[in-house]
Amino acid sequence: MFQKILIANRGEIAVRVIRACREMGIQTVAIYSDVDREALHVRYADEAYHCGPPPARESYLVMERVLEIAKRCGADGIHPGYGFLAENGDFADLCEKQGIVFIGPSGEVMRRMGDKVTARRTMQKAGVPIVPGTTKALSDEEAVAFSAEIGLPVMVKASAGGGGKGMRLVREHDELAQALARARSEAEASFGDDSIYVEKFVEEPRHIEIQLLADTHGNTIHLGERECSIQRRHQKVVEEAPGNGISPELRERMGKAAVAAAEAVGYVGAGTCEFLVDKHGDFFFLEMNTRVQVEHAITEAITGIDIVKAMIRAAAGEPLGVAQEDVRISGHAIEARIYAEDPDRNFAPSPGEVVVYRPPDGIGVRVDSGVYQGATVTVHYDPMVAKLIAWGANRDEAIQRTLRALSEFAVKGIKTSISFHQKLMRHPVFVKGCYDTGFIDEHMDGGKGGDSGVEDGAVRRVACMVAAIAAYERDKDRASRASAPSSARGGDRWKTHGRRAALRGGLR
Ligand code: MV4
């Protein structure tokens, strides 16, 4: 087993991994950028080292520096969390070369799944159903010919893509040339690779994914599915487990397909197979995520299995210790991702100091978060401030519990998506559980402000700049009033009794 693990991440997932390590008796090492010196993951870890300036590409993404810190402090494992270096095959290779265990699958497996065309070919060979389409990269001429052959509508997708980048829907023949050009240039700009392939468009699809665990002893099991159809601009907003209307028979078929997918590539650790499920209940492999996912906690809630501990054990070469027959699904869990965004201003970023933070608790409630009262949310990283996970004996109870917990959740100083979740949880279409990936656009007014895809990155960057300036102005303002009594600083119902002293004493 590991002696010491470096967590190459920040925020709630770094905290999540540190918690697993502490329970396993493993020492933990945090890394932090300039703006994360006082972050929660730094406070919870046994040791912490600076890794660079705020931009991730100059800190959390600098492979050589992360490895150099790991070696200097004697870590024998690196947990990448999600995002950052988590699906970077070269980083996994580099770790291996330096004699430090990367907690995840091999670099080769990650590259194989990272390239979508190769992944599709691999899945086809393993007998896993894929969306009808090509299993090789195409020239424009080939793409036009193939689209005519399989029939419109089609999706043009970047081979190097995933998560919606470099993806174009084509409904009419005269849109094809432009879609190909746009998908290629977006793919080139994002991934430095402009190869594309074509798939038949699946109408009103649902996003259902299967959680997998595999060890080095030839055991691969699945932990059932999660429904992740509630997304906004390819960002997940709410997830639930089990999925809606997934019968035990369909669960078993999808689970077996996902296990076959993992076995076909010699997968080790925790992973997820994403599928599209169409109106007829047919399912198609979409992509495989070779990391722990944000929404892993809802699967933990309905199975009682600690996924992060399982992936650490697998990386240490220990057997899973759980057989497929041992996996029992109990009740229903819902995750609401709470972002530092203003739902009343088209989800504009809302960075700043978290002046009040009082998360809900009580029966069936779990909150995983990387912030605390007094912490600052910056524009440099993912805007998710907390995950609220509610478990219930059934879906009704899980929804009511989510609503109850949301009503207790007090966050002030920044705007959050809590109010949006309250509306969503009460929406009759959500309550019925009959929704697909179009839910937010169709029922929550979520598509407003256009959805060009191409401009998304630029629009987001400008919004972040505007938000950063506003946060700076607010801070200046607050600093000038810092000597005023707290009651003068706004209707703060929560006593913050000696914030800094309390944190030092209470949080080691
Ligand atoms: C599709 C599709 C329909 N047909 N592929 C979006 C993200 C990327 N991982 C794949 N995506 C889709 N691929 C075919 N052939 C619809 C989507 C899609 C989607 C998928 C999952 C969750 C939300 C989505 C929102 C819009 C489109």
C-alpha cells in the first residue's frame, strides 16, 4: 500500500482524495498555486507545496514540476483527481518512468480512449454497440459521401474531441461543408488535430453512464448507472442514480457492455463508460472516461462502495475484494452541482469572497466542497463550489431531501446556482423523470443567449474578466469598510466569530 500520495489537484476533489487517504492511513501532499495558499485542500493535507502562478497551465498542469515535488517529498503515488492531468497519457508514462505510481490506468489505455475513432474501433471489436458511423478519420469528400450513405441528420465530431468540443449537428445537405470546416478548425484550435469522423445523429438521447472498477488481478465489475442528461452547454448540472426507467435487464446489458469495454483494453482503476440511450431503449457507446468523475458520489450513496479508496487499492495492486454479485443498489441519489454563477444573469461567473457558508447536513445529505466561510472563489479554475448529494429510499424522497437541503444551504458573497436547482427540482418534467439531454434548453429557458459553440470559450473568457474586475472592486470596497461593525457590512445572519483563529485551531 502507498505510504504517501501527492494529490495533483485542488478544490473538492483534492479534499475528497485526502479524506480517503486519511482513512487508509496514507500521508497526503497537496500542491497549490499562488491563489490557493489558503485553500481547503492545503489545510487538510499533511504537507503542501507551491506549484506556480494562478493559471493552471503554469501550475497544476506543469508535469515536470508536479513530479519534482512528488520526488522531493517522497510520495510513492500521485492521484490526479479529475480535469488537469487526469487523462493525460504522457503524464502517466512520466510518472511510471520516475518510479511513482499514477493512480489510474496506463498511459497507453488513456491514449486509446482519448482518441475517439480508435476508441470506437476498439469497442466495436469488443462487441460493444457504438453509434452507427465511421471508425476512421475522414477527408471532406469521404465525410460528404458517408453522410449521404447513412442519411441525415448526422453529427460531425473531432477524433481528438469529447465532451462536445469540435462537434457539429448537420440536418441539411447544404450545411455539411460549413459544419466540416467549423468542426475541423475548432478541433485544430482545441487539440492541434483536425481529424473528424461522422456519426448518425441520435434524436432526443439520454446520457447514461456506467461506473466501473477494475483491479490488476483480472476482476472488473460495474456499479450500475448514473443518469447525466441534465446538462447546460455540455456541463453537467444534476445527476441521479439509478437512471430513470432503466430496468434491471437493461442495467445488466449496459453493465456487461461496459465491463467488456474495460476488459478489452486491460483497464485498471475506476472508470466510466458513457452511453447514449435512444427513445427505444437502445444504447450506444459514446466515450470512456479514464478518471474518477465529479458525480462518483451518487454511486457511492446507492452502493456503499468508496470509489476513491477502490481506485487507490487497485493502483497498489490489491484485489477489489468485491464481486459483481456483491454489488447491491439501494435507494436513489441525486447530485446538484452548485456553481459560483448567477442564474439570473445567464450563468455569468460570480467570483469573490464566500462571506457566509453554511452547508446543509442531516439525514441522507452529503456535501463535498472545496470552500469554507472566508475563502475566495477566483476566476482561474472550475466554478463549482460544492456538490450536494442527497440519498433517499426512493426517488421521491431523494428529490424532497435535495429540496430540503437546498433550502438550508446558505452561501453569501457570491451568487450561486442554488435557486436554479430549486426550480429544477420542482419542474414537473423532472419530477416525472421523463427527460432527455434537451431538458434545460426546452424546459428551463437554459439556451438563452445563443449556443454557437465556437464562441463559447471567448464569451466565457470575457465574462470571467468582467467578473474579476467586479470582484476586485467589491474587495476594495469591503477593505475600506473592514473596520465597521459586522452588522454594517450587510444582513449577515451568521456569526463568523474569529474566522482565522477558528480555522487554524479547528482545521489543523
Ligand atoms: C451525440 C448526440 C447525438 N447523436 N452523438 C455531446 C457531448 C459529447 N460527449 C457527445 N454529445 C452528443 N453526441 C450523436 N451521434 C448528442 C450529444 C449531446 C449530448 C450528449 C450527452 C449529454 C448531453 C448532450 C447534449 C447535447 C448533445
